[in-house]
Amino acid sequence: MSLSKKKNRRILIVDDETDVLEFLKLYLGSLGWEVDAVSSTSDAFQELENTTYFMILTDIAMPDMDGYEFISKIKEKGIPSEMALMTGFGYNPKHTLVKIYKTTRYPCLFKPFNRSKVIETVQRAWDSYHSDLLQSDSDSNN
Ligand SMILES: [Mg+2]
């Protein structure tokens, strides 16, 4: 498991819908982010064994484990990635946001995606993950 933070541009995307994975991989890749996309949480845990990601973006409704449970396992393992959820049609955004607020407090992206919201969420996660790393960079430069 990659438990120590290292500066990186890698995002792990977990969704059981392959068209969502393809879109996000292409779109975020075109903006210079390095994207790994997997269709199950078990594949996600395998990726996390070997690779450090500043961000994990996970679907909520998946057959093997839902996004809330997945996030709580990530936290249990002490993986320091920033996290965000995403969800699609058939969910009431207000209900979902209340549930997220009561449980994880991570940002949530709604499908179909608002592209500027995707960019903003990823950039915020990058800033947040790296804030202490960049702080120690500038300390060592002084
Ligand atoms: Mg799903």
C-alpha cells in the first residue's frame, strides 16, 4: 500500500460503467492528468498496492461494493489520497448530498458531468493533497 504521500498527477477512477471510465480517462488525460480507470473496487485495491494517487474518484452505485463502503476501506487502510464520489441518473441530488454530508463530506460529481465542475474538483483535490508537501518543499528551499 502506498501510505506516504508523493507528489504526483495520478487519478484512480472507479466505476462499473465503462463509458464513464472512457470519457473521464480521455477528458482528464487531455488536460494532462494521468488517469488509471478500473471497473471494480477489487481492481482498485490492486492498483493501490503499487501506485500512489493524489485522488480517487469513485462511483457510488457499483455491484461489488458501494462508493461509501469503498471510501471507508480506503480510510481504514490509511491511504492518503483525496477522494470524491460520482453518481448518475436515478439519484436525487439533494438526498445524495445530505447522505454524503452526514457520512464522508467528500465532493460529489453528478452525471452527466459538468466539465468545469470536474476540473475544479480535481484541481482542488490536487491542491489539498499537495498542500503539506509543497509547504515542506518551500521550507527546505529557505
Ligand atoms: Mg454504477
